[in-house]
Amino acid sequence: MSFAAAMTRCPRAYDPDRGADALRFVPDLTGDLARLIVGTAGCSPYLAGLIAKEADWLTSALDDPDGAVRSLIDALAEVALDDLAAHLRMMKRRTALIVALADLGGVWSLKQVTGTLTDFADAAVRASVAALVQAEIARGKLPSHLDPTKGGGMAVLAMGKMGAGELNYSSDIDLICLFDETQFDADAYHDVRAAFVRVTRKMTALLSDVREGGYVFRTDLRLRPDASVTSVCLSMEAAERYYESVGRTWERAAYIKARVCAGDTAAGNRFLETLRPFVWRKHLDFAAIQDAHDMRLKIRDHKGLGGKLTLEGHDMKLGRGGIREIEFFTQTRQLIAGGRDPSLRVRRTDEGLARLAAADWIPPETAKTLTTHYEAHREVEHRVQMINDAQTHHLPGDAAGFERLAAFMDTEAASLRETLTQRLSDVHTLTEGFFAPEPTAPVTTTWGADVVTRWHSYPALRSARATEIFDRLTPEILARLQEAAKPDEALAQFDTFLRGLPAGVQLFSLFEANPQLTQLIVDIAATAPALSQYLSRNAGVLDAVIGGAFFSDWPGVQGLVTYLEAVLGEIDDYETQLIAARRWVKEWHFRIGVHHLRGLIDSATAGRQYADLAEAVIAALWHVVVAEFAHKHGAMPGRGGAVLGMGSLGAGRLNAGSDLDLIMIYDAAGVEASDGRRPLATRAYFARLTQALVTALSAPMSEGRLYEVDMRLRPSGRQGPVATSFDAFRTYQRDEAWTWEHLALTRGRVVAGDAGLAGEIEAFRTALLAEKANGPTVLADVAEMRRRIAEAKPPQGDWDAKIGPGRLQDIELFAQTAALRSKSPARDIAAQLQAGVADGWLDAADAQAMTEATRFLWGVQAAAGLLTGGALDPDTLGEGAKRLILRESACDDLDGLLAKLVQARDMADKIITRMLKEDAT
């Protein structure tokens, strides 16, 4: 039967123009196939791009989609290792496209769709392992008699949905990599293990790294035994010993789906057989119910997914009534009875439900209902992921998103909402009663009671006094938490905050005396987990909120210096001064975060304020450190020193977690040594003074540290002296420095030290940039630097706004190039790009587009730093956090944000690549 004849459904084009545009690439397709192309492309920008890219292949592939995928997989055996990365990415595009069309057209069942995705994942892992093992054999790192097609004794276990043959459309893959140590001599054990660790790491990079053509599969190895401390590939004996001694219920559940997908199948299956007693207990294991329920609660708390059902942004995987509820329900019952009944030991969720019904463990109607809803949930999950090839499980956050999703599923938005609500409610009702049945004994029904009951076990409430005060506060805290947009999320984050407090009496007394602090804590808990965790470790910063100046105007660098110098001036002891500086900085750092959180300032302003704060601390502490050092070794020889701020500090824009790039330059004016109680030669004096400043800024003390300090941008990097004379600095920059060092200097700025020396350093910097502007290798060097950075630092997924082509770091490098070429002393990106325009090198429209992209990307980056303290992960964001990130990015929903991220980085990447290529030619 032809593809068209087998079609049973077809999406409607949400964007008809995009759909019609895609059809131009496949003009030979007519009738239902044409409608399918238009509907698909009109709903999914990602698939529209694949249709355009793979149009020639697609037309013939539609004649036999199963055969087309099989041909792709069969061809892998002939691909050399050097070509494998590009080939796998081509396969990913083609498989993703044909699977999507077969799914959307109803030509394949859900089982065929997920099975085909899994077959491709198996083939990709299999080919990668075989090629990499062969390379290790060729290098003499593994014995020559090994068969690389069988992994050379290494077995890869597919876990989770991959193990069950149920991969979703944009799934990551969970793998456990093991090797059979019995196949090798004991003396060779360490070398063999090292070789298989290399294979595993290279395989992960080969599949996960975002390269030209994208990525193949995000690969997760964290399901292996004790993942935080073990190597990425373990011996089977070590793994077996772990599971026998400390294996947990969740690991038992994980192994229900485990399957050998690559490498030595025989060895892998022998290992799985050894784990059979661990996974399948001989007795009826009802203790697994509580373990699974605890795990569900942990996931809810961690993800903030409790509370009433709201369709906007609902997590179809982890949320109420979602996919994970059905999986937990099924796997837990399998664990309970699977030791006694081997028929229950199956991997697929739908098959597990059917077997449980056949064995009278669940009613047939329950199995049927959950299976129907599971399949429907998975289809919705696939549509959400197909829109932008995003590993998301969230429903749209607004009406427009639901209209798109409804069109993708060829229904109406109102009908889709009604159906989703009913299915999610049905699943929750059927599964929740199993894990948390209605209590038979009287218990409190107060909201949040299950969380509140554990609060009294936390360190902050270990004293009777803390408990007494907190008990009086609890009703007010709960009342305010219930007023949050997502009360259960806010409660979960407040719980994390409370759990992290080392003590509570003083803080709880503060809350009791100042009720407005409760609302602030609730706001923070409901929005920014990272700030909440910071607050639990540094609760003393709340003292600043009570002071009347917390919401006053920003004082600027000089105002901050004045404030800090006043604080330090009241203290005689040097160490106490450093501790006081840390306490002071925490308060101002917290203030910036709160102002940003509440929308009193935007990301750009927050970036400037964090930089102002860092500069003020360096300037104030410089005088304290110099005075302390001079007391021992005499005054600074000559004109003294100056601290040059580099990188983001020099450009005047930091985020909540930035470190500081510094260079120390001194001018001894011919003086050979200091004049003090313990005089030092000039070079040693400034080297030790620099070390003292770094220690003052970065040493951990009772109030923590101020900043991490990086001095690798100094002349000759780590090999060079930590302090450089002005004469040596000038000579080095003129005669020895690399292009990247001149680029770095475009953002250099003196932030502390002798004013006269600072002026001369700036004059030299300006003159040097003009002198080096027309260097014959500048652009070639930049292109090479860009390539090396891309290889060394791949982006951390689609949501990474900083690292990767077209992202902030890449744009910064390009802007520095524009500044250097145009002989401009400008430091910030916008000014540097405009200098490129004024010089005639850069088009004004390109500069404006990149400036806007920078503003947008910085907003995302700064908000992510505030919210999570690291990279942005939409799956972990609560409702308040989503609102903040969307506010900062001027987007309506996360799908729109991701689309805007992709558009911004692609645009910037194209401009940068084009400019560097044009000038190279």
C-alpha cells in the first residue's frame, strides 16, 4: 500500500504561508501527500527546515518509508570513523523527517514510530562503539584479537524508553556502559578499563555534541552505579557488586526496561541475568509502593509539579496525570509481583499493563483506559517536540500555542483542551489512589500538611525556641505561599530554603518582627531557586532589607566605594575587614538579585550593577591590602601599581555568578626595592602584593568568598609573573602578544590603582590597538580561534545563550575584532560593533541586528544565572521563574523563547561566518 493510501489523518497548517513555501521544495508531491507537507511545515518550523534540506531524498523515501530507514541503518556499516559524525547527523535529519510524516499522517502506529526511533538510536550507538573500539585496537590499546563489531567485550545497556523501544521524538538516550573483565588478563585490567572509558566518552561526544548538522542524541550516563564517583564505563563485576550491596528501588525499576543495544550482546545478557534476583524479588514486594511513592514526591518537589491541574505549560511527562504517573503505576506493580510471575517481566508500558490485567493484578478496564491515555499522551508529547525539535514535555503556555498544537493534531483548541483535561484527570484518579489512598484514620487536610510535617526535623528547628517561634509563623507563611501563582511550587522551594538553614531562632525572630520579609521570601521561593538557596546559606542579608535604603536609587561605583570604605574604616583588624567586606558585598549582591527578580531593574541594568559592585570592592580593598602590605614591607616602589579589569569586568557587565579577570601592572620608576621593616625586591614586592589582593578577594572565610579571580590573561598566561612592569607589558604587547591578547585588551579597563599610571595604561592601550589594527593575520587568527573555541566548548543544549556559534561569547569575540580593526577604544559590544560600522567594515544593519541579539541573549543568560545559578533548563523552571525569563526576553511562551534563541544565534552565526570568510578571501 502506498504512503498516501495508508494515510488516516493530516495536520492543518497553522501557518499556511510556511506550509506552501515548503511544498515548493517537493513539487512532485500532490494530493494527500501535498496536504501532509503543507500541514506539517505549517505547524513545525523544524520540520519545514528538514523538508527543505532533504527534499531530494524525501520524495523517493515516501515510496517505502520502512525501507528508507532500513537503508540508512544498513549503510552505517560502511562509514569510516572520520565520517561518522556527519553521517549520523544526516541520518538523524532523514529519520526525524520520515518518522514525523508517517506519524502525522497516521501511516505508522505509535509503536512503529517509537520503535523506529529506537532502532535508529540502537544503530547509532552500535556503529559508534564498533568504530571507536576498532580505533583503540588499531592504537594498540586493546588486544588485536577482539571483534569490534561485538564491542571488544564492552556492552551498552539501553535504559528507560530506549530500553523499552519507546523513544519519544526528541528524546535523550539513557545508557549504562560496562565491560566484561573476565575476557582480559588481570594485568591488563587498568589499561583495558582506560580504553573503554575513552570509547564511552568519545561515543557520548560523537552523539551529543552540537556540530555542523546538529546533534544525534543527547546521551545521559547517570543511571550507572554511583554515577557521581564512578567512571563512565565500569567492569561488570564492579557493577554487580554495587547492586548487590546498595542497589535501590528506583534502580530496580530502571532495570525493568534494560536491554543490550550495542557491543557484546552475550556478555551484556549474562550481566542482566545476574541482576535478575536484584530486580525481581521472590516475595511480593509491597515495600516498593512506598519507595515509588517517595520517589514521586521527590520528583514533584524537585520539579515543582504539585498542585491543581492547569493546562498552560503543563508537563505531560512529570505533571499531574502525566506519562510518568502511568509508568510508575505499571513498573511498581511489576516489581511487586514480577518475582513470582515471570510473565510480568516486560519492558514496554502498554505490554506491562496488558500483562498485569491478564494476571488479575489490575482490572482490564483500568489497563485499557491507561493504555489509551498513555498512547494519547505520547502523541501529544511528540507534537510538542516536533514543533522545534525540543526535548520538552510542556503544553503551550498561551492560546496561540494551543491553536498551533490543535492544528498539528487536526482538531480544535477547545476540543483539545477538553480532551486533555479529561485524560489527565482520569490518569491522576486511577494512579493516585494506588500510591496515596484515602486515609482511614483522621488526619489534617490543611494545604501543604505533608510538607509541613517534616519541617520540624530540619536543623533550623532543632531548638525548642526556634520551634515555638516558627509554629506561630507557619499559618502566615502558608497563607502567603497559597497566594503565589503556583502555590505548590512555592511551597516546595520554601521547603528547600528552610531545609538549607543551619539555624533558625534569629531568622524566625526577624520574620516575626518584620512580616514584610515573609512575602519577600515567598516571592523568592516561587521564582528563583538559586536565590532561595543562596538566601538559606546567607540569611543575614535580610538585615539589609529592613534598612530603609534597600529600594533606594543605585549609588554607582563611587557611591559604593564610599559606603564600603566607611565600613572598613571603622575596623582596625585586617582579617575582620575582609570578613566585613564579604558581608557587605552579600547584601548588595542580594539587593541586585531581588530588584531584578521583582522587575525593578532589567537584565542590562543588573549586569551593570554587578560590575559596579565588583569594581567598587576591588577599589576599596586595594587601599586596605596595600596598607596592610606596606606595614610589613614598606610603601610601593615608584608610582606603584594598577589593577586592569579584563573581560566582562572591563566591559562593565557581569552576571550573578561571574568571576573576575584581572591583570596587575606596576611602574617602579627605577626603584629596585621597597623600604620597610622587611624590604622586598621590586619584582617580588608586586608579585606578593598581587597575591595578597587575590587572596583578599577569593579566600574562603567565615562569610564565604567575594569572587573567583582569574589572572590567565596576563602576559604569557600561567607561565608569566602575576605582576608585570609597565615597560615589560608594553614590550610584550607590541612584540610578543598573540592576536587573542590584543582582542582581550579591547575590553581592558583600570579599576584600581595610581591614577597617573592608569591614564598612561589607557593611552598605551588605545595606541596599541591602532598599531595592531591592520595586522595581516588578524582575521585568520580570529577564524582559527573561533574554530578552536567551538571544538573545545560546545553549547550546553539549545537553551545555552552563552557558549556556541552565534551566542554571546561568539558575538563578543566578533565585536572585539571589529574594535581592533577599527582602532576603537570602545569596550562594550554595541559600541565596538558601531566602531566597525564607522570603519566601513561592518554593515549597519548587521551591527544593529547583532546588538539586538546580544541584548536578548544577555537577558536570557542573566535571568538564568539569577534563577538557577547555571545554565537554563526549562524543565526545571517553576511558574514564577518562567514569567521572569519570558519578561526578560519579551516572549510569550517558552516555545517562542526557544524559537527566538535559535533565530538570534543563527542570524549572528551567519553574519560572523560571512564576515570572516569574506575578509579571508
